[in-house]
Amino acid sequence: MEQDKLDEILGDYICIKALEDGVTIIGLTRGRDTKFHHTEKLDKGEVMIAQFTENTAAIKIRGKATILTKMGELSSD
């Protein structure tokens, strides 16, 4: 397997659990101009696992959620 593909597959993941209806998750692009490239809505109890990739540099979360990363757990309000 090519190293580039392997690096993409093994990118950092985060896990987001919605603590209320309507939690919004927004993926932001890499590059010179940061842009929104993907949006998801979660309802209470739903879980999403997201990955940082060659296209995704940041993930923005709106609403009450628990977020798990390799660095630990945090909550958004």
C-alpha cells in the first residue's frame, strides 16, 4: 500500500456524542483559504466518528456534545 494512502487511513480520529438534538458538526478544509466542506447534524444520543484527512484540517462542533480524542475527553456547550 502507498505511504500516502496509509497515512490517510491512519489519520487522527475523534468521536462525537450528541447530548441534545441538533448538534452540528462542520468539516473545514486545509489550504490557503479555509472553507466549510461538510456538515452533519446529530440528534441526542447519536454518535459520529470523524477523521482528519488530507482535506479536513479542522472540525467545528455546535451544541452540547461529548468529544473523545487521543488527547482526552472534553465537552462542548
